[in-house]
Amino acid sequence: MKPRVKVCGFTQADNARQAALLGIDAVGLVFYEKSARNVDIRNAIKIINALPPFINRVGLFVNASTDFIDTVLSTVPLDTLQFHGDELPAQCAQYTMPFIKAIRVNQNCNLKKMADDYHQASGLLLDTLNKNIYGGTGERFDWSLAKVMLDLPIILAGGLNPETVEAAIKQVNPYAVDVSSGVESTKGIKDIDKIKQFLSKIG
């Protein structure tokens, strides 16, 4: 089975719609002010309203307050939450909706323990550890660290692009792949041709 594809970090409605019509499975919106791909609630609604049916709408948060997430959820129709910071399991699970927990991977990361701790998650997203940035770095980690048997689906991120995704899938065999900077023309603007190339390497 070929992996699902999530493209994260859209900031424009037309751009997101074009990408979705290519056949990706999920669109990620970043609700994190320090990110160059941050969207406000008004823009997020515009993007979601432009999407065709059957696209999973993912909202990404980084150490956000409960009040802020509740505000977003009260107005933006999201399907899945993605926690990309240092959120504890109980903080992720309190919203009673599907969530993904991002894990920033290095040699000292115990993925089996993480999968146990975050057992209520729909999946674990494995990304590159960067002490200064939460995701979207375009940097890859040692994919051999992701070759573990977990009870949760693995979503592979970090350094994926049309040139690397095929090798990454062969090595890790993830449930899904998540790409952001690897298919961009500028931060927050996706290059549709690069997404086509990315999808062609997946099969």
C-alpha cells in the first residue's frame, strides 16, 4: 500500500485547492505565530472553504494554550489536530478529536516509549530535531532510527522532497509522509510542479 500524503504549511486558498486536486490526502495549516507559514483564523477558513471534499484538514499547534486552540476549533472546521511542541499526552487528548503527535527524533529518542505514552494518538509524526525550530526546517534525520515496530502509524517528515521521498519510503515504509519546505517555491507557497513530482515518486 502506498503511503498517504500530507502537505503542510499552506497560506493561500487557491494554492491549497490546486494541491488538493492533485490527489493529496491531507492539508496542514500552521497556527503558530513564530512560523513563516502561520495562518490566522480568517485565512484558515478561506483555505478550508476552497478545498474539495474528502481532504483531511489538519491544524498544527506548538505549545499553544487551551484557550487559543478552543478559539480556533470554535470557528475553523478541522478534522485532525497536530501537536508539534512539547505537549504532554493529556494535553493532546483533552479535545476529544483525532490528533497526531510530532516527535523530534535523535539517537536518544525512545520511540516505543513515545508510542506508549501517546497511545491515544492517531499516529506519530517523526521529524528532525532542531533545538531552535519546531518543524519546517527541510532537514532530514537518520531514517534508520524510524525503522521500528510501533502500535501507532508512522508519519515520516523532515527533509522530504521529490529527490528524497522514494528512498525514504523504501527505508522506513511509513503509513504516511508529510512534506512542507520540500515542495515550496517560497515559505508558505507550494510549487504545484514539485508536488506533482513528489507524488510521482510515491507511485
